[in-house]
Amino acid sequence: MKLYNYLHILFAVCCLNSFAQQTPANKQTEAFTIVGATAHIGNGTVIDNSVLIVEDGKISVCADARTTKVPYKGTVIQADGKHIYPGFIAPNTTLGLQEIGAVRATNDTREIGTMNPHIRSLIAYNAESKVVESMRPNGVLIGQITPRGGRISGTSSIVQFDAWNWEDAAIKVDDGIHLNWPNSFSRGRWWLGEPSGLTPNKNYATQVDELNSFISNSKAYLNGSQDTKNLQFSAMNGLFNGSQKLFIHADDEKAITDAIAFTNKHGIKEVVIVGGYEAYKVAELLKKNTIGVLARRSHTTPEREDDDYDYPYKLAKLLVDQGVLVGLENSGSMERANARNLPFQAGTVAAHGLDKEEALKLITSNTAKILGLDKQLGTLETGKDATLFISEGDALDMRTNILTHAFINGREISLDTHQTNLWKRYSNKYKSN
Amino acid sequence: MMFVMSFTLLAQEHFPKNDGVSNENTNYTAFTNAKIFVTPTQIIDNGTLLIKDGKVVSTGTSVTIPKNAVVVDLSGKSIYPSFIDIYSDFGVEKPKRPQGGGRSPQYDSNREGFYWNDHVRPEQNAIEHFKFDGKSAGDLRKAGFGVVNTHLQDGIVRGTGSLVALLDSGNDADRILDSRSAQYLSFSKSVKSNQSYPTSLMGSMALLRQLHNDANWYAKGYSKSKDRAIEAYNANKNLVQIFDAGSRVNVLRVDKVGDEINTQFVIVGGGDEYERIDNVKATNAKLILPLDFPDAYDVSDPFLASVLDISSMREWNQKPANPKIVADNNIPFAFTMHKLKGSKDFSDNLMKAIDYGLDKTKALEALTTVPASILGKSNSLGSLKNGAYANFLITSGDVFNKNTTLYENWIKGSKHVLESMDVKDISGDYTFTVGGNTYDMSISGSPSKPKASVKSGDKELGTKVSYDNDWLNLAFTSTDDSKQEFFRLVSRVTDNPNLSGKIIFPNGNESSVFLQKSNKEADNKSDEMASGKDKEMSKDIVPITYPNNAYGFKTLPKQETILFKNATVWTNENDGILENTDVLIRDGKIAQIGQNLNAGGAKVIDAKGKHLTAGIIDEHSHIAASSINEAGQNSSAEVTIEDVVVADDIDIYRNLAGGVTSIQILHGSANPIGGRSAIIKLKWGEDASNLIYKNTPKFIKFALGENVKQSNWQSFSRFPQSRMGVEQLYVDYFTRAQEYDKAKKSGKPYRKDTEMEVIAEILNKERYISCHSYVQSEINMLMKVAEKFDFNINTFTHILEGYKVADKMKEHGVGGSTFSDWWAYKYEVNDAIPYNAAIMHNQGVVTAINSDDAEMSRRLNQEAAKSVKYGGVSEEDAWKFVTLNPAKLLHIDNRVGSLKVGKDADVVLWSGHPMSIYSKAEKTIIEGVTYFDLERDKQIRNDIKKERSELIAQMMEAKNKGLKTKPIEKKEKQHLHCDSE
């Protein structure tokens, strides 16, 4: 690397660190009560005039204020006309793993190699990322930080977005292993004179076989004495004892069908399909195997010329209609910065036919269930973590997604960001002119 | 099998001869009793063709045959002029790309003393690279060709071609008919040089225009230095100019360039002309058409087949009808073997075109008279008129019938035998007895290459046959499978239908044998016909639509008079948002806005509960273009996106579904000075030229920052590499353009330079700049440079740090067209904030929100809504960010951008509030024509399902009939962005 470039990047990194991030909020010490708001529970129900009490980081009461009379506790936040939502969850994201798309030095999203279950996203997660911080004013408060690349990309962890460091941030460490299922189509090796277009992948069977072999070897290793340590094989243990989920990134009908047969063959119980562009075609199979889908971002263009113009908008609805458990994920081009638009992606699904509260589930309770977080997150129900926010209006519509308060485990977090700071700074500049 | 009679060739009279006595042959050859196609339309039955010295002497029914004539009786046979291919690379090897070369782009040329651009190679002459290729010549003769025009298929200007007769005997002195027969051109670069420019189709087009200017300048003697390429170009000017376009859309582009440089090109098409035949016809160009019809896809795996689009399947279904459609439209065309592997493909596909309805006379013209006339050689080639070269085919009958045998291909009076006329046809069934066993033998196939099968009872025996010079050799296995033993049979074929000869037993014994021919010949023939028919496909051609893909129109939609009743109307004018209001559109304009309007004859749409707005306008789009960046130079003002608008892009339809009606297709951001824009309306179904706004202000893209200094990839040799350099580049170009403009206005001769013309238009306030920009320093800089040269920047696009200098922007008078919330993708967008639009707007800057993205552009209503969230802009103003304000920035607000009586009826009917996340566009109307309608879209979904199954069934049928298939290809939609090449 040329010195010039090196200095350039060094400069970039220094700059990034020169702005202080928002300071994480302290642990909740006092109870508080939110009164009068429309509570969107996240399980499909709405309470028009609610009372919600938070104690020790948990929701202790969430009820209809008109029918349930409970004594308010601690500070009372009067929220008439406002809306409360459970914190939105962004699964399958690289937030905190890269700060600036074009600056390689900031990139910690992928490792070389093919079978990388031992690669763990959590330790690279930058809790002080300015991009992560920008999620919060839109209500996105939790993310599944997921590595990319390879056949098995690595192991993800689930974090909350108001933390000093990655240990602080972690909600669920090493929750799942991510597998990129072989593509049905592959690109010609143009440098060998083959046509560069996508044609049926001749190596598909071989690639699936490599996976079979890797799983079988992992199992054999784990059954053995493990005298000679193998990091890759041992990292697979959670899949077999059910403590970790296998997230299979697959889009087409055939790939999903093959992937499910593969997991059944190897006795992998906890499986999620990520992407699932054609998942609705195998809805019965998904239901039979109780496999949830993290559906590809709705803000995307249809893959094929013939596809309905609104196909990506309604993909999640097609799955919900058939009784499949489905959440929304946002991987793809500019995935980190645009993760804050997750609520509007859910709103877009509602525009194209899904009930609004069902659409809300795509980024709250359904995702929590898929990630195995539903005991503590995803709805505004008693006993769950007080990770929630208050919005001036409908949080799935950009005009009214205006947050006044946000809480993570009952801690009231700052809604300021690098961006709001600049906004204020320059607004003030012009005011004083 | 090939006999060449060299004696008919002319000896080269001035050459000394030391190997014998002089043997000049002055005999005539007369072909009698033949059906003679003197031309495709002048046909003589039972006539005589008389030739001498390689030329036709006469044809007719009463030709006097001189005494010194060799007479060939062709009773029952036909004579056709042999075929001509004028787009060939016969005997000229395509150059290979030299190995190596750095990863950093090369901006300069390799050559000295030639044009500055290595891809302009008019000085190349095919003749200097020509080496007669006997094998290919044989294959071409087999397909019926006698003469080809060959050239070096490399470069944008490729130099001259040569006309070559495909004689096997003699030498190049006999073969080369014309060593400078045409000049060839294309849009593709030479492989001999890595020089970057042009990296795009629009760059190739610009290069050809500039070359024309430079050649004129040179011809007038103004050039100070010697340029051998331009000299060659000028010398080639009067030749026929043959341009390889390669596709229907490029045919139109070639013709456009041709019109501008006063050249009518002969254009090599793509075989897809049928998709918009009227446009192709309007070029008045003669075409050269390849016959490369696609094979069916192998659709046997339904999973894989599901990725096929209707447009690719239609290509297979419709393309064989192209020659018929071109012919029916009276567009003159020649055929070429270009893109085909060999004579077999050519003959098969030619027959296929005829099966699909191509008239045989037109087909023959396309292979004879038309190519001859294109080259200006109608007197000597393409017909059997007196004095023409004796280039002709002798056939057993109709040359376009599958069962016809091509016997001989005569070129310049020299015979090439393809299939001996003397071969006795032995096909039929025979019975013979050997050693007490009776055998049945069946002979089929072509007369000279028969196939044989031998049976004993029902048992089929292994059989091998050869037939040569009247000798039949047959070997067949014995009935005992356990042994490896053969019977061998030889027979000299005579005029007697029965065969007799001898048979050699496995043990070496011999005996005579007699093969009795049965009389069932006629039955066999009809069987064969039947099995031949089996291979034929049903030709159910699906309808062509505009554009020719799943969402195209079968007939273009018409302008309507429409009355919207009781809508919520977002006027974008002083009236603001009107509830329960009627809007009447008529003659493509907004005719009336008010309460209780009279419908008259208008179509009434009940818009109660719905919202009617002006169509969305995207200031920064890269959809609907085949290239976006000309990255070969740091200034590319000479290129224009108008050259490369793609009317068939599915993203147009998808944008309409998002309520978008007008867009500016901007050049990319590869260069500080980019290319000119195309401002278009999304009139789905119309052709590219009808999309482009006429008589509107002109625009050019500029760019600043990381992209133009090439920060994010391996390129270190191009100026500028820093923002400091960017400023100086502008000062340099503007200064030069000033000087250019001064020279131009002085009345003295000046070298016409498109790039300088365009930059001078900026200085003369005739062209506006939309500048890609991010950080405040560079934004400030460009305003200062503009002020120094006494003009204003019109628009900063992206302008992500506009909020930091909004006051300066206001003062300068520049508008800002920004992203709603993009950031963090590059270092220079580190300080991008979603409040940018609000702050600029609050400071009085005309502010728009744009997409730069094919996905986001179909949700620009949502992007506008984000300004309500980020910075609290009022809904009415936020809505203007994607309608009226971009119209103002593009200077088209006199026509579009608001609902005002007299403006264009470019309107969208929304299911609800236009900025609600829950709303969708129900109808998108441009100038009173409904281009998107949710109801029609629903209908199309059913049609797609039906047509897909129909086409897949046809492809299954093709595979079952044993026709060739190819693997499925998954098409990828290339979404172009600023950074796209």
C-alpha cells in the first residue's frame, strides 16, 4: 500500500474516533409509567389507551387504561395521542462490522475461507459505530450481527444498540451459524473464455456434498475424544445440541427444498431460511418443519423481468397468508445505513395487502420468535424487557415515525446522533446569521 | 469429393511460361435444358447458359451453341446465381489481444503518426491480412456461396474489405475481384490496443462524429501534422460503408450517426428488427441480416426454467420470422453467415426462415442481387446476365427446398463439384440370398452418401456401407451375435435397378450375389417425408408487444379525455391541496380544475377518497440507458445519454408503477466533466426518440470528489487525483472553451470539436450543469469557478453537505437535488445527514429529492415523506421535492410539476395520501395517455402465466422432436448507478 493511501485511511480512522458517540444510559433505577398512548403490542393487538409500567428493566404492566386501573409508578410520561412500540429488531445485519462502505480499513464483515463456523461477529462489533447510533431515532434497537462470505460465513450474535462495548451490547452470544446454500446458477469463468452469464450450476451437487461431508465430519469429531482440537468442527456443536440455530441463506424453491432435506438428514432442529425469495412456493414444507423465514428486504426490485412489480413488497404477505412465521431482513446494497428504514419496509408490506399490525410483527414478535428471543423481546407484554419506544404517530410511516422516547431494558437512551448534532449545529448557524 | 477444372481459368497473359507450351482454352461451355434463374425474377425454363472465359456469354431458350462448346445437359436441373456474403472475415484472422498490460487504465494511444485513438483504424486493409483458406472456402461453397466480401473484424473504423471469389484453383490473382471493396465500421474497440477511450457505446458514437470533423479539417489542409489514419479515412470515403450494428436498437443508432456525418451506412442488423420494424424501415438503410436463430432452452427442469423471462422465450419463438417481416416491409436486405458456425447452420436456418414465411424470391435476392447491388457490382455479380461472372449453382431443383441436392458450384467458370450429378441413386429396398439365408437391405439418405441397413428376418445386423465411383461396398455382421464376423459385398452399380456383384464370407469364401430391388420405392419416399415432417415444429408465433416483453402493449395506448371526480387534488400551486375537486384532462393537457365539472364525452373516473397529483420527476436517474459513464477521459462532454436511451427497460414500467412520469438520465460521475443528459418522459411502449423531451434546456453532468479523483479503485495515472486538481481541470477546460468560442465567432476557419462546443454552451448559458457533489469545500469551489467565468451552476445533485453551505448556494442561485437519507457508503458522505433537504429548503434553495437508483426511484413518494420526519418540512412542500422542484431544476416547470390548467396532463391517481407509506399509484398518466393502470397490471399477470406455459410447452415440444436446445440462462438486471461503467 502506498504511503499516501495509508495516511489517508489513518486520517479517516482518526476522524471517526474524534467525534464522541452518545453516552450509553445508566441502568434503570426508578420505575416509570407511560400513560395514554396507543400501544402496539407487537402480537397483532392494539390498546388504544394504554398504561405501561416499567420496573427493573422489565415491563411490569401493559394494559388498557380504560378497563384496568393500576397505580402509576415512578415518573409518569403522559403520551396521549402517541404510540408505543416494542423495539424493532434488525436480523441478519452487518451493523457495527463496517463503518464506511468504500473504506476497506473499516471493513470487518467477512473472513477468507469456506467453512467458517468458528468466525464470531460479536468480538468485531463496534458498539460506538455512528451508523448503529443512527438506528435508534427510527426505533430500530436490536440487531443480529452477522458475518458474510464463504459457504459457512460464521456465527452471529444478537446485540442491543446502546452499549459501551460488545460485551455490554450482547443479548444472545453466538445465537446462530450462517450458511450460504449453493446457488442453482453459477457464472461462467469469462477469463477462460466461457460466457459470463448465469447458467445452471454444474457444481451444485459437489457443493452440497461438501456441506454434507463437513457436517458428518463435525459430528464424528464431536463424538470422538477431540484430542486434536479442530476449531471449525467444534464450532458446530451448538447446531447438534439445539443451542444454536442454523440460518440458511437460500432464495429459490429448489435450494430451500434441498436445504430442508439436508437439515432433516443431519438432525439439525433449529433452522431458519434467510432471503427466501421463492419461499412462498414451499410454504407447506416450511410449516411442516416449523421453519421460519427472514424474508428479503421489501425495498428491492423484482429479480426477474416477468415478476410482479410489487413482488418484493408483498413477499412477506404471501408467506404470512400461508401461515409461515416470517420476519423482515435488510441485507444487500448499503445494508447498514438503510437498516434504519426497516419500519418503512414493514409499512410497505402493509401497503401491499398485509394488515398493519401483522406487518408490525415482521419486525418485532415474529423476528423475536425466529431468533429465539421471544421470551424476553418482541412484544409489549408483562415480563418482557422494557426495550420499547414512544413515537408521535404510526412508526411504520415515515411522516409520523418521530420518536420522543426510547428505552432499552428500561434505560432511557439518547436519541441524538452524529447526524442530529450536525443538524442542530448548522440550523443554529443559520439562525444566528 | 471435389474436382476442379482449372483449364477454364484465364492464364495471366503477361506472365512468362517455362513449364510447357501455351495452353490457352478458348472453348465455350453450354449448359442446356435447365431452369435458369438469370435473376431471382427473370427465370428461363428449359434454357441454355453459355459461358466462356469465366463469364456469362448468353442465356435464353434459343442460344446458338458454338461449335467449340462443351455441352452439359442439365435436363430437370436448375441453375441459380451463386450466393454472395458481404459481411465475412474469410481468410482474415481476427487479431488476438496482446497478453499482459497493467491494471491501471491506459489513456494514451500505442501508435505514432495515426489518429489519437487506437480504435480508429481506417488504414487497415483486409487484403494485407488475407490468406486464402481452402477449408473455409469449401464450406462456403457447400452453402452455395461463390463470392464473399471479407474484412478485418477489429476496431471501430476497420478499414477496407476485399471481394474474394472462392475459387479452389488458381491463385489470389484469380480470386481477388476487388481489393478495396468497402469500408467497415463497428461500435466495438480494437483488441490491439488497451487504450481506454471509448469505454461506452455513446463514446463510440461521439468518436465517429469527431473523426468526421477532424477528417474534414484535415482534408482542407489545416492540420499541422501528418495523420495516416485520417488520410486513409478520407481515401475510403467514397467506398460503400458497412457498419456492424448487431442489434435493432443499434441499427437506429448507426443511422443517427450516419445522418449527422452525411453517410448512409449499410447496416448489419441483429435479427431482432421485427420488434420495431417501422423504426428500422424509417432509416432507409439497406440491411445485412445474420441467420443466427436461437435454440430453444432446455426447460425440462421446471425449477431452472422458472428463471426464464418471456422476452427471452419470445426471442426463440419470434426471431425466425424476422426475415419475413423485414421483407414484407420492403426493406432491402442481404443475408450473411456472420455469427453462424458453418454451412449446415446456414442452410438449416435459411430453410427455417422460409418455413416462417419468407418469400423465396426475396430470399434469393438477399443472397444474390441485393449484396451485389450494395457493392455496386450488379453488372458482374449476383445474376447470370451477359457479361457477369459465371458464378452459379447447379441444383436438382428448388434451391430452397430441403430435399434439393446442390450438385455444383461454378465460380468464374470454374467447376466445383459438391455432389456428383453422375451418381446413380441406389436408394430402395433389396432382397438377396446368401448361403441359404435371405437378407433384406434398405438404402436411404443422399445419393452419394447412402445409408444402409441389412436385416435377416426381424434381426437387424450391424452394417457399414460406402459408395464411390459407382462401386458399392457393404459389410454386415452375421446373424450369430456371439461371433465377431462379417460378410462383405461389392457391386458395380449400373443402369440396371438390380445390383449384382460378389460376396465374401467370413471364412474367406466368395460367391456371386444378386440383389433384387423391390418396387416399393414410392412408399419409402413418402415414409421419409413423414419422418422429416416429424422434426418440424408448430409455428405458433406469439404476438409482438411494445416493448417486446411481458409488460408491453399489444397496441399502443391512446390519449384520452378523462374527468377525475371528487379527488383530493395536490395542485402544487397557490391553491394548495383541494378537497373534493374535479380535474379534466383533454388533448394531453390539464383542461379544467374545479367543482362539479361537466364530463361531456370524457371518461369519468370516480376519485372519491383518492388523491390526484402531478407525476413524480426524478432529477437523477440512471435507468433506461445502455451506458452511463464514458470513463475513458477526464472530460466527456462530447457524449450524450440521448444516444443510448433504452425504451424497453422494465424499470420504466416499474417507475410508472411508483408514480414517476419524467426523469433526467444523467451521465455517471466518472469524470469532472461528464456527458450530456437525456430528459425523458416514461412513455412505456414508445421508442427511445419519442421519450426524449424536445426543445427543452440542455443539461450536462459534472462530478466532484472521490469518483472523479478515482480514490476507490486502482487508478493512479489520470489527472486529477485530488480536489485541488479538480479545480484546475475546470479552469483549464473553461479557458479553452472560451478560446474556442472566440475562434468560432471570429469567422475564421476553426477545427470543429464537439467537446468544446458543449462546454462553450455552458459559458453561453445555453446548457445547464447538474453537478454530483458531496463535501462543502468542493461545492464552494465550483460555484467560485463558475462565477469567475460568469455563469451559474444550475443544480448540485447528491449535494450531501449542501446544508453546510446552503446560504452560499442560495446566494449563487443554485438548486440542490439530494438523497433523503443515504450515507456511510463512502468517506465523503460521512457527514451526510437526512436533514439536508430540510435545511437547504429552509434557506430558500430550490430543493429536490432524487433517486440515483432503480429501486428507490419507484418509491420517491416515500423519500419525500422522510423530509417531514427529518426536519419537519410541511407535507405540501415535501411533495414539491419530488414534483415541482425537480421540474424547476430541469427548467420544465412550464410543462410539468404541478396541476395547472394548460400544463401537460402528467398525473398520478393515488389510492390515498401520496406520501403515506400505505398508498400506491393506481394510474399513471402522461399527456392524457394511461401508461400504468393497476387494473391492467392485474390482467397482465394472468396473461404472463398463460404465455409462459405456452412458450414452455413449445420448447418442450422442440426438445421432444430432437431439436437442439441450450441450457437455461438467468438474466441479470444491471442496475446502473453513478459509479457504473
